Amino acid sequence: MRIRLLPVPSGISLRLVHPSEARISPRQSRFFAVLALSLCASLALAQQPPQNRQRDLKVERLDTLPAPTAKPLQIPVSYAVIVGISRYRNLPDKLQLQFAERDAQAIFTALISPEGGNFRVENVHMLTGDKATLAGLRREIDTWLPSVARDDDRVLIYFAGHGFMYQGKGYLAPFDIDLDRIAATGYPMDQLGSVIGGKIKAKSKILLTDACHSGAITPEDTENLNSRFGDLSKSLFSLTASRARERSFESPDLRGGHGVFTYYVVQGMEGAADSSGDGVVTADELAEYVHTQVREYTTNQQNPTSDKANFDPDMLLAYVPSKARPATAPAPKFGTLIFESNMDGVEVFVDGKTIGVLQKGMPVNAPGLSPGEHTVQGVKMGYEPDGPRQEMVYPGQESPVRIRILIPRRRNKAAADLLQEGMKYYHKGNEQDYKKAVASFERALAADPTYYQAAFYLGRTYSALFDYENAGLSYRKAIQLDPDYLEAHANYGGILLDTGDVDEAVRQLNTVLQREPAHSVALTLVAQAYRFKALYPQSIEAARKAIQINPKTAEPHLWLADSLRLSGKFAEARPVYSEYLKLSDFDSKLAGKLNYYVLGSLVGMGRKKRVAERDIWNDLHNMAWYGMCECERKSGNLDTAIAECQKALTYDAKDPFAHYTLGLAFMTKAVKSGSVAELDPALKHFQQMLDLNPDMDEASIARKNIANIQQYLKQPR
């Protein structure tokens, strides 16, 4: 088991109507046969959204990142499965863990960070709590990873939880393990070794296990690997938390509570292990750093293990360009800062990264720091911060740091009056008043440069004006002034969505959810981000959590409905769209007051418009009606679909998707009924779609349909 270490050291089916049934001529019959073929092509395109389709855009980020030198560093395509289990279904209280799921979240954040693993969000599957069943582990590790990884890719598996020995064999403990049936309900460690060593085809393979007895994992040896692949480049880096007969510890002192092994893995991947100073963390560097630091922290009770015979020591694990330093700099030895606060609920930051929330009289360690000066700051909402200030770290030494929060934050009257003036303009919700609000908030900041609320509302107002650059700057200013300001973090995540940086948005929002798992705004934005990434199950889960917290909030219903629809669950999606429309049934002028300009991030769907042209409330209603239209069309209810797409156009008459879908619906009616009357509106909507956006992937199908309709209509009847 992992041991808590006290202060010592996760369509439509078409049928062509026969001429005798539809009472149409043989010429019409031939035409409708051609029309049906064209329609089938249209529907096939609609069933599988093309890569460049804007409404269902899958946001990507390049895998090639600039290195500190002129030569670019190639980051391989990367996939990961993260497993973290703290509370087990069938284990007694004494065997439950505290921090395994926090560990999984920390690994997730480190992997998707551009100053870390550089994995794409959609390529990292996380199983935590009751999702980490034996069936779930087998699905993700045994089936998904081998199905997606290719020869030149990078694959990582991380497990935090219990491990057990039974009849001389090691088992990882899934959520549903039964100690009376370990062999039947546990995940065999030798099976894990076999899968990652044999089934998964990838150039770089990383196995990180933070579980008791995890050192007993036995991947296939080098000889068998070489005989199977005939290629020494098939590299397996297995770093386990302890030796075969050792325990793996977790401690509440490490950034609010972590497994000791995982804490140092994350620290290492964030740059602390980069002993060469080239901005790259290699397998050899991480193994050396983690082994040294864990042994020291646990006074040699826990010894992480890795077999250098099985992996390329230069395997790239993380890319951290901000940590790069001149090649002549000596490799650092590490030191520790020990923080203690005079108040409860004080968050401490070291070099801009949180180490956790302190409680009075309970020290928290920040070990593994390179020697030299580090910037520290303690913050608590409503108080003047302690710092930022510099603290010296000495190699091999522990240095106490006292955080003192003393002075309630006070504002001068002029700054407070200007904030209130700006709020009055902001709540009016139109472009001219937003501009007046900007001026008031900027004057408030000038009167009091520490006024983090003014910076926050300045960010919200710039967001309402679609000035994303200044909105982002303002939110970062608010976070700089008060790093404990979770609302600023969440809204900054929304701005990152607006500007298309979805991976970074997920990372920022995940930081909020680590501090406050029931933060409904962050959950809603995460649901939206996952919907953009086409990670529909994750989007559905986050949206449902947000709805559970606040059932009367409209936006998570929209992202839930959209993700259900895009998953092919049309019957489930339609009532959720209806619920969104019911909950948001108010005058659009209220949108600014109800955070629509924060939660209305619509990048990738052709919705990035100036507030002077239209407001997001209308755009979201257009999306909802369009979504219902698509559900009905794909379920074969054409008249209802037509009515709902026409309703969508009342909110945005220039929506090319609604016009295209209407064209398909009218064409389908024509084919099914033989009614010539349906061809004129089909022609009109296809043409309007082309006029609005001739570059859509559906444009080629629309042009073919138009040509067929026009050819037929020109013929005498």
C-alpha cells in the first residue's frame, strides 16, 4: 500500500419513391435518382464532420516547438493514460489513500503544459476514482494505446494507487479490486509490462508507477524486446516509486499533499531535473533527480528504480525552454524551503507556481529547488500579500520561510468610487458603455495599482468588446496582483478559449479545479474546451458536474447538448437543448450581467464577431436551435428540422451551416416525396450557404446539388 508520510519526511435511411407511387414522370424519376445519389454524398459528409468544418472544429496545436537554439526541437506525437485512485470501493478505511487523485491531476497538468510534457489534451486519457475499474484500465491500456500509437510516437502510462503482492506476483489495484480475489480483480504487473513492452509500437515508452511494490513490475527483458522488434530504438523507460519490497509514501507536506514519488516526477518534468541546462528533461536526468530526491526526503526508506539497460538515456520526457541556461553553468545541487504561515488559508507561490494552501502551524515543504534566489509570495483574499520577495536556497540545506499576512487590503476612496462607476457602465451591456467602463476601471487602477478587482473587471469588459489581447493582459494583471483570485484564473481560461489556445485553457482551468473541484464556471469552460477538442465524453462529464452544482445555469446545458449530438446521441441531446433555451429565455440585453461574454467563447465556429454587430446571447441561441435542427434531420423528422433551422436563422440570418442543413432537409423531402416544390427552397439555401462561405468543405456538395437542381428546373415539364 502507499503509506502516508507524516512531517518526517484520470442517419437517415433513404428510399427512392417509385414513379407510380409518387405520380411523377419517368424524366422526374431519373432526376430524383440522380438527386438521391447527390444527397447520399451530402449526408455521408454530414455524418463525418470534415477536418476543416468550422462548427465542429477540432482545435489542434503543432507538435513542433522552438528550442532554445536556432535548431527546432521535434516533439513526437504523444499519448498517455493516467490513473489515480484514492478511495477504493471494497477496501477498509485504513487502506484508503489521500492524494493519489491529486497526483493524477498534477501529472495531467505537467504533461499538457508547454513548459513540460507538451502532450495534446485530447491524447491524454485520465481515469480517476470509480472510473479506474479493471475494465477501464484494460480498455485504455490494453486496447486504446496499442490502437493509436505508431512507430515514431511517444507513449506514457502513469498509475497512482495501491499495489499488492499475491502468490509471488504483483498487481496494480483498480477501483473495484477485491482482496479476496486479487488475481481475478487486480491488474497484473507483468501484464502491464508485456503490453507496454510488446503490444504498444512506439519509439519512446514511459511507465511511471507510484504504488506499493511497484518495483516488482517486470517488462520483457532487452533480449526479448530486441528479438521481437529487431530494433534497439524501441525504448522503454520504466521509473517505479520503490523497490520490490519497499513501500511508496505520500505526504501532506508536499504542495498540499502528494505522493513523494509523484511530487518529484512533476518537479523534474517542470525543469528541476534538467541538470544539463539545455531546456530538455531526458529520461536519464529524470531518473537521477527522482531517485536522489525521494531517497533524501524519505531518509532512504523509498528508492525509485529504473533499468538503464532498457531505455535511451537521452529520451525526451519534457521540454522546458524557460529553464535553459548557458552550457557552462554547473549542474545544481538542490535545497528546500519550509513555509509556515500565521493564518489559515494562505496560498504560497514559488517562482509563480503554487505549492499549496497553508494552515496555521502546519509547515509545508518545497524541496528540490535549485540553489540561488527564488521569488516567494503568500496571498489571502482580502489581505495585502506577503511579497513577492526573494528567498535564498542553499544546496543541501533546509531554509525556513515565515509567511506573515497582517494587513487587511484597503482601497482609497477615489479608486473605490471609480470601480463602482465602471460597474454601472459595465452592467448596461452595450458597446459605448463598455468603453466608458474601460476608462473607469483603468482610472481606478491608476489611482490604486494594487486594485486586483479593477484589473479583473477590466478584463471582463475587454472580453465583452472582443478585445482579447487586452482582456488577457488584464486578467494576468489581476492574477499577478492576487494569485489566489480563482475567478480571474477561470476567466483567463475563457479568454484562452476565445483565442484558440485550448490546451493552455484546459491547463489553467484544471488548476482552478484542483483548488475548487465544484467551481461551476471552470467546469462549464472545461466542458466547452473538451467539446472543441472533440473529447465528447469528457465534455459531457464536466457539463453534468456543472449542472449538478447549479441546475439553473444555462451554458453547461448547451455544451452538454452539443457533445451529446456530436456523439450521435440525438434523442438525449434534444431535450437538453430545450432546457438551455428555457433557462436562457430572457432579454439579450441582460447577457453582460449574466456572464455571457465570459462563457460565450465561440472560437472555431465562425462566431468571433464584434459586439457592435451582434451579441453572444443571439449566437448561442442560434447554436441551440441549429443543434435541435440537426438532431431532428438526422432522426428523419424533416418538417421539424426545417422549422428549427429556420428558427436558428432568426438569431443569425448569415449562418451558413443552417442554410446548408436546410438545403439538405428540403432535398431529402424532394427525394422522399417526389415533390418538385421542395427544390426551390433547397436551391435557395444551398446558394445562400455558398454566398456566405464558399470555402466550407460542404461547398463542393452544395455546388453539385445546385447544378442538378438547375439542370432539372430548366427542362420543360
